[in-house]
Amino acid sequence: MKWILSYLCAGRQREHDGDTGGRAGEAVPARGDGKRMSVKSFIARHLRPQRPAPQLPPIEEALAPLAEPFRGVLLSMYAAGSMLGSDGRHHPVDTVTRITPTQGMRFFELCCSMKADATLEVGFAYGFSTMYFLAAAAANGVGHHTAIDPFEESDWHGIGLVNVRATGLQSSFRYVNDCSVHAATDLARQKSAFDVIFIDGNHRLDDVLVDFYLCAPLCRIGGLVIFDDMWMSSIQTVVSFVRSNRHDFVEEAVGDARISVFRRTGEDLRRWDDFQPFAVAGNGRAGR
Ligand SMILES: C[S@@+](CC[C@H](N)C(=O)[O-])C[C@H]1O[C@@H](n2cnc3c(N)ncnc32)[C@H](O)[C@@H]1O
């Protein structure tokens, strides 16, 4: 202990003197290469408790419960720098436009535990989230997934469609090439109903609020509406509105800060003039 104290005092004196390099002959332990350590690096190396680096579960491990071909297709999707489009060419992919394996496995588990037989998502892109819904349909032996996206061919080169084809489960999948407002209205006219609805389309506040407004009646009572990207103020604000105003939806704890999950518990029985104030993100109050 004594040598540590004398070393630290010597170091402080050197810092005070403006000399951080250390001088020969003092209590500074020499490194193998003959150079001397600074006080900071000595403390970092020897005195601070060693914190293990946070370990994220490897993708392979996270996806282990999935059956083939979903596991294999997803692993190659997560690893890919480019993916095959419906034009037969490979296109570079951006690695932001996808949900994480942990999120996806949450969707898979929810769909399996509910034995969901109809699922819907707004925002298809490369088809990452779609894979988990289809994997659940295959595991349940029942289920059909619908994905809405007006930009699948133009912006995403049909990559999501190619990925769905790779699973061989096209018969359990429907792609709607339209904006969510039109597609959701059509689905309501067709009296469609879904057990799980994932809202991950345009992320502006008004788009997300309208997506929720139009998707809410499509959700079966007992079913779930899931919002992605809770780090965004727009999504936090919509979720804040739902919490405060939509008593026909009850929030479920899912242990993942990136998503918010609401279960539909009944009809929307608000009076025509009902309004409950809600927090708007950006003032620091609408977060989780
Ligand atoms: C974040 S990406 C979806 C990622 C996908 N859910 C996944 O995890 O693999 C958002 C998608 O929303 C689509 N989008 C944008 N505006 C839309 C709209 N009005 N209706 C439906 N989809 C829309 C975009 O083309 C894009 O593919």
C-alpha cells in the first residue's frame, strides 16, 4: 500500500510540475519496454475494478429457437452487406433498416404464445420483421402475414420479396404495395382482423398516429399493437397519446425499451369530445 501511495504522490507532484512523463529512479513501475506509465494509465490498469465488457448475445444464439429455413435465412440477412433484389441483381443494404434479433424473437414468442393466425405490419423493407412473423406461423402450423409498403420495389429493390421466397412460405404471406392509409382503409372495408399489428412505417408523428388510428380497429380484442423505435420523439409522443387517451388499449411490459406493446381490451368508448392531455416528447416528459 505504501508504495502505491508514494507512487500516487510522486505522480501528483509531476502533474503539478507539468511533467507527466515520469522521471528515472522514482517509484513509477517501469513497463517492459523501458517506458514509464502515466498515473492515469497505472490507475486504469491496476487500481480500477475490471468491468467486463457488456456481452450481447451472438445472433446465432438468439436465433437458435427458430426452425430452418428461417434461422438460416435470417442469419444470412443479418450478415449480408448486399442482398439479391427482384431484378436479379445484388444491392448494398443499410444495416439500420431492420429490427434486432432480440426484438424479432420477442415478436416470434408473442405470436407463438397467442397462436396468432393473422399478423400485419406497416413497413416491409428487407423483410427482417416479416421473417419472425412467418417463422411463428410455421411453428404454430397456422398463420398468415400481411406486409404493407409502397416503396418495396422502388427503394428496397424487392429484396424483402426475394427473402420471403427463400423461406418457401409465400402461401402464408401477402404483400400490399400501397401507402398504409389506403391499405389499412381497404383492410377495414374487407373486415380484416389481426392478432398482432406491428407499426414500423413512416416515422413522422402524424404518420404514426394515423397508422395507429387506422390499425386499432383492425386489431382483434385481445390482440396486440406494437410500436417500434421508442427512442424517437415522434413515436414517444404517439405512445404517450395512446397511454392517456385510448383506454381500449392497455400497455404490456415486454422488457425491451425499443418497443411499446399495447393489448386491445375492448371497444373505443370515448365520448365524441373526449380529450386527455398527454406529454409531448422533446420536453423530456414523454419517454418511458
Ligand atoms: C424501418 S423500415 C421497416 C423495417 C422492417 N419492419 C423490418 O424491421 O425489417 C420502414 C419502412 O416503412 C416504409 N414506409 C414509409 N412510408 C410508408 C407508408 N406511408 N406506408 C407504408 N410503409 C411505409 C418504408 O418504405 C420502409 O420500408
